[in-house]
Amino acid sequence: MAKQVKTKQRISDHGEVFTAEREVKAMCDLVADECLRIDSRFLEPAVGEGVFLAEILSRKLAVVKSKYKKSAYDYERNAILALTSLYGVDILADNAEICRENLFALWDAEYTAVCKKEANDEARTAARYILQKNIVCGNALSLMCVDENQQDTETPIIFAEWTFPFNDARIKRRDFRLDVLLKENSNKSNYAEEQNLFDDVALNYNNWTFDPITKKLIPKPVNEYPLIHYRRITENG
Ligand SMILES: C[S@@+](CC[C@H](N)C(=O)[O-])C[C@H]1O[C@@H](n2cnc3c(N)ncnc32)[C@H](O)[C@@H]1O
């Protein structure tokens, strides 16, 4: 069984106690169908070493394998899609880094076992890059990034949204501020009825914009990147 406690100091400073495997599986079973949807997004706001995200990734990769194991191309693209759907925040930089490493090791072991000779380092680099963006060292209460002393910085937590809008190898990245996403989401029911989709004044109000991809109102992205082959996503900065 994996260790649940590192030091008493870390428990008292940051409430750091990791969840045991049995509880992780039981809790994931409560949302079992979502764990089987390859692109269903999960955010763990106190991610620790990533036990919940690892369980969800395992379940998603099992689905990818059962559907796409005969084609290395399809398997690789869908395994990358599974990885893009997982997000985490932790206030401790070492935990965030261990989380990234744990998720990468799990992903790479499956990827290498299924794709064998066709497994390649470009895809591995893309997987590491996605984890670097999706697992953030920050304060989930203030929604700001933190420094090495766990103090809030001036930088808000920003998450990348990854999609494959044309269902081919091209990936689209848009960055959103987490505080805006959460605020707009909680306000959405209030504004949704009042908003006229085609009214520019309404669209500019309160950071909303009309999303041509989903055809819905969404908070404005802080950054948008050109479509690019997912193996080359590092080129987008
Ligand atoms: C109880 S542990 C749970 C870790 C993991 N979710 C699990 O179940 O194994 C709490 C984690 O939250 C982190 N943490 C504490 N305060 C936080 C905050 N304000 N923002 C983000 N992470 C925080 C700690 O560093 C620790 O890794």
C-alpha cells in the first residue's frame, strides 16, 4: 500500500494526507460513467500526488485500448486526448511535480505496451508538455499561482483547454483563467436567460464570448493558439 503520510509537519502545514487506493476506487465508482468518457474533464483542486487523476487516467486508457488497440495512430491520439482532460492544482511544488511524473509514467507504460515499435518520443514529449500545463502549482482557494514559499503571486491560475475540433491529428489550445471560469460558471444560470447571442453589447458584458466551436457562450480565453499537430504542441509556446 502506498504511504498516506510523509511528515507530521506537512500534515499540520498543508493537511497533507493521501487517500488510500480502496477509497479512491470507491469514489471514482460514484462517477464511473464519466471516468469512461475519454474526453470528460476532471479538476482535482488539492491534487497531491495525483491518486484520483491516476485512477481516472487508468480507466480512460482502458477504454482507449479496447476501442483503438488495432491502430497505433488512433490509440496514440486518443491516449493524448485522455491526458488533456485531467487537471490538478497543488500548493506544494514537489507534489505537483510528483503528480506529473506519476501520470506520465502511467500514460507512457500503457502507450509503450500498446503501440510497441510505433511508440515515439514526439508523442511522449507532447504528453509531458500537456501535464506541465494541466498540473499547476497554485492556491486553490485564492486561485493564484504560488511561489516556492507557497505564497500567492500576481499570476492567476490559467488552464489550457485542449480539443480536436476536426477529429484529426490537429489540436486546438485556448487558455482560460480559472477564477473567471468558476465565477462565470456560477453566474451562468443568471445571465443565460438575459443574454442575446447575437447582441454584441451583451457579448462584451462580463467577459462572455460566443464560441464558434461549441456554439455556446463561454468566458473569453486569455490566449488562443493556432491548430497544430498534437505531436508538435510544444511549438505553440
Ligand atoms: C489531504 S491531501 C489530499 C491529496 C490528494 N487529493 C489525495 O487524496 O491523495 C491535501 C493536498 O492539498 C494540498 N493543499 C493544501 N492547501 C491547498 C491549497 N490552498 N491549494 C491547493 N492545494 C492545497 C496539499 O499540499 C496536499 O497535497
